[in-house]
Amino acid sequence: MMGLEPGAVVGRYRVLRPAGEGGLAEVYLAEDLGSGRRVALKLWRAGPATRPVSPPQPHPNLVQFLEAGEWEGRPYQVFEWVDGADLAGYIRANGRPDLFTACRLGAQVAAGLAALHAAGLVHGDVKPRNIIVAAGDAGLTARLIDLGEPANPGQPVLATPLYAAPEVIAGGQPTPAADAYSLGVVLFELLTGVTPAGGSRSEPLRPASLNPAVPPGLNRLVARLTDPDPARRPPDLEEVAELLGRWATPDLTPTVPLRPTSRLRTARATGRRHLLRAALAGALVLMVLLLAGVRLTQLLQPSAPPAGEAAQAAPPPPVTVPAVARLPADRAAALLTETGLRPETRQTYSTVPAGLVVDQEPPAGTQVAPGTTVTLTVSAGPPPTQADDRHEPERGRGKKRGRDG
């Protein structure tokens, strides 16, 4: 039950309305009485074990910390107020995002977590409701809210079971490795549109089992993040963010593997590289011999019949229309062109930010012949206001006066 009524004053902040509640704290939309700025006021329940340490440095994928204080024996924190929908609401409203958008949002969440971990903090409750998605000039941006706390064995654990790591569900404390696991579950949901069943999972999650369009490397990355063994998860989420950022760009393919987590894995990786080089060398020799044999066979065979007698060439195989909804129009057109399709655009008024694709025809996943035209409906922003329409009669009267003169 939220404890403060609108109008209550905490420090120099006046409460405007409740904004959320957790097991350890209440969150309010508040107003800074000095500047008039809207802020998020997080008021912690009494008790020294619940007082967190705030992240010291601003980060584009974390809500910005403003200050901390104490009010009537209760610690509080103040953060910037971010307008936008949480990721759970975004998925409900827009459906499963396309592969590039999913990786872009995942990369941003990973970058935010890496910044927290570098500050000696863990988030402890990474889930779609704690990720705000806001649209801007550069596209969608994900920012973590409900920021973390230092690892403290005395603190109660209130992680959400659907997204919590098995060791946390078993009673362990949140760690950076547990945050990595929760990030993997969020990625699975972004890539499949399905929230996996909760409880202590004995196997890693593999999104390609539900969405065959997920590339093998991305499928392996999610499986590593959600490995039940914390020691087998990627130790560096900054590197995870970099890899996801590459998948978020259509013309880039990740080629740098995640660093091994132990010397043993390093030695194994070195051995595998030597074996791979030997195998590649052998394959190259075999390919040269095969090509030589094919060329010799062609020289010994009679010449091919004239073009008129040759069998008609088979038509090129169909291509799959990629998902480009919510992408910037130029990027969507480039992706279609790379796929062998012809983009055409038309504009419409929409609440979707201007310049983003609202719809496409044929829809994503359709098998079509190369060169097929795909029509992109691009948002021109919201419709004109009534104030814009008031100028129309003036222009009409001006033309009439011109004719009379």
C-alpha cells in the first residue's frame, strides 16, 4: 500500500502521484520545488540493510541518479523521470520486435548492466517491467530503472522468479552472473515473444527453438547467458553488448567470440584453433584437386548444345521478406535492397515517431520472388492540429482577392 498522498513533501520534493511499489521501496512521481523538474522519488522502508549505494556515473542506458537523503528516518533516492513504456508494455502494444530491434534493446540493457557492475553494484531484478523504452531521434532507447544495490548477504532477495537465476531462486544472493542470466531471459522473450516458464531451469534457453530466424551465433549467446552454471556465463556484459550491437546492424555479423572464463578454456580454444587451421588447409587442397578434376572432365566432354537447344534455366529461388516495422525508413529500404527486393514508401499520419516504418506489404516472413516490390508505410508524425487548419480560409480569401483585382 503506497504510504504518501499527493502533495506530501519529502525533502525539497512534492509528491504528485504514486508510480510503483516493491517489497523494499515505494516510487513516486514528484516535483522538485526548486527547479520545477519532474523526478522519480524512491522512498525506502526503514532499516539500514535496505539502503542502497547509488551508481556514481551517468550512463545513457541507466536512469540518472540525482541525489539521496533521509526523511523521517527513511532513506530516499531521487532519479530523473523518464517518459516511455516499460518493455513489457511495449511488447504488448507492438508485438515481438524484429531481430534487429531486439538486439539493439538487448545491447543497451547489457551496456547499462556493465556500467552497474563496473561501479560494484548488481541490479538484482532485471525484467521487462524494469526496462523503460523511449523513442527518440536516434530510434528506441532502453534504460534500466529500479537500480541496483551492492551485494549484501544481510539483504532479503526479492528477484522476480520468471527472470531470476537458478542460484538466486535457491536462496543465493544476486551477483553480476545472476544479472547476466536475467538478461538472457529478457533476450529470449524479445526474440520469441514468449516468457519462458519460471522456476529453477536445468537447461539453457535457446530462442531458435521457437524462432528459427534467430542466427546460430545469437542462439548460442542466449544459451550461454542462461546456463544454469554461473561460472559458464559470459563474465563481461560489455562484450555481450558489443556482440548484440553487431547483430543490431544488418550489414555487420559478429565474428569475435566471447572471451573464455578460465585458463582451461583458453587452452582448449587454442587447441581447437590449431585443429581448425589444419582442417582448413586440408579442405583447401581437396578443393583444388576437385576443381582440377571438374575442369578436366569438361574439356573431355563434347561441347554444350546451342543456346536454343539448351534446357530453360530454373527460376531463382524465392526470398523471405524481412521484418522492418519500427525501423527508420532508410535503414528498412537498405535491408530490403540487400535481400533482393524493391522498396517503395508512402507516408501516413501516425502516433509512431516520424520516419519510422509503421507497416509493410507483403508482411514479414512471406516468400516472394527476387525483385518483388515491398511497400513501406512510413510515419509522418501526428496529424496537423486545428491551429494549422485555420490558415486555409486565409489562403482561400487571398486567392479570391487576386482574381477580383
